[in-house]
Amino acid sequence: MRPPGRRAVPAARPALLLPLLLLLGAPRGGDSAPAELRVRVRLPDGQVTEESLQADSGRDSIGVELRSPDGTLVSFTADFQKDVKIFRALILGELEKGQSQFQALCFVTRLHHNEIIPSEAMAKLRQKNPRAVRQAEEVRAPEHLHMDIAVNFSQGALLSPHLRNVCAEAADAIYTRREDVQFWLGQGVDSSVFEALPKGSEHMELPRCRQVGDRGRPCTCRYSLSLAWYPCMLKYCHSRERPAPYKCGIRSCQKSYSFDFYVPQRQLCLWDEDP
């Protein structure tokens, strides 16, 4: 894989600040119209950032985007139609260390439909107080994932139509897991989408990049990210006037992920330093 080129860091997508948290109201512009919402969220370190939530019930997809305190732009895309979720990180480079202006990474894993609320429910979210700072009600267990397969960007649309846009800056750094590949192959995804990383699964025996001094040597890189706040479950209420429970809000979650993956040069993983 070749290092990503020098580009300006893309800005977060503009989003509408809807006046009306988080009541399930009528969708704007029809059931299939894409919807956007900005919320202020508290990060695990106590800082506050603005998060963009996008929902497209027509394409049955959800997007979450936020900028971390170090300037990294993190996005999460859930494609319910293809059972795919995509994490993307645009990491600001350190020019004094010989890095590019930014480095892009994409991690693609299987989506389980109970991980986040449905797209049609996300599209109906409104907030009463746009200035309120949201904090997750539940901190879910962190996940540590070993990414041992590369995704062929030129064939990526066969896996998810969102991959071409979301991972355009990370065309040579898109990773997934063998166990997820087996699931997608069973769903009919063509094998040309996936490529074994150099040395196959043996790269997991390589030293961690933080243990390697030579910046030209291959190693196992680790990257961690966190979704500080996202609607993970629907809440149901009961009423004497209604015979059945009805949707009346959402439960919010926070979840952290760490990914281990092969890099051909230590130079491509300079954030993985000794603690």
C-alpha cells in the first residue's frame, strides 16, 4: 500500500440545526428525504465538540461525524442494506516528522442491526435545546479488532455503495477482517473486493509499530477511535390510551474501538508511540 497523498483536510459536512432532544417527530421533506442534525456532545476527556448526524431512510443508511480535540475528523457510516459499517479517520500529519498534511484510514466491519437505531428513526430525531451538551447514557464495552484483509477500493462499491465516497482519501488504506469477509461472501459479495495483506495473517506476528525504531520497517499498527455519543436504542413508552407500547425517544451510547493492521513502513503509523 502506498502512503496517501498531500491534501487539505476536508471540512465536516454542513448540517441543519433543527429547532426541536430527541423526540421522534415527523420526518422533514417526506419519508425518504435525507435528514441532518447537529448536537453538542461531551467527549470522554470532558471536552465538548459538535457532532453531525445524518440519516437517509431511502438508502437505509446513517452517518455520524465529529472532530476530536487533536483535529482528527472521525466518521461512522452504517449501511443497513449491505450489513456494512465503515469507520474513517482523517488524521492530521506532523510535517516536522515528514508526514503528509493528513493520513486517511478506513476500517470496514459487519453491521449488526441492533448496534444503532434504524435510519427511519434517526431521520425523525429532533432536539428541543440545540445548546444543550449531550452525554451518553451508556458506555458500551470497547472492541479490539484485528484487521487482516485489505479492501480493493476499485471494487468497493460491490461491498457498499458508500465506500467510494467515504473512503476516497483512504483508497490504499482500507482494512477489514477475515471473519467479516466470510459473512459477506456468503451474502454474494464478489471475492475481487478483498485482498490478502502482505504475508497474509503472518503480519499479526510482526512487532507493534511503537516497538520499531526504523521508520522503513513493516509493523503492526494500532489506531483507536471513539464514538462519543450516538443513538443506540429506541425507548418505548406505555399509555392507558394506547393498547401497545409506542416509540417515545432514544437511548444514547458511547463506544470505543481499536484496530490492529499491517503497515509496510513504520512511517505510516507515527501516532503509535510508547505510552
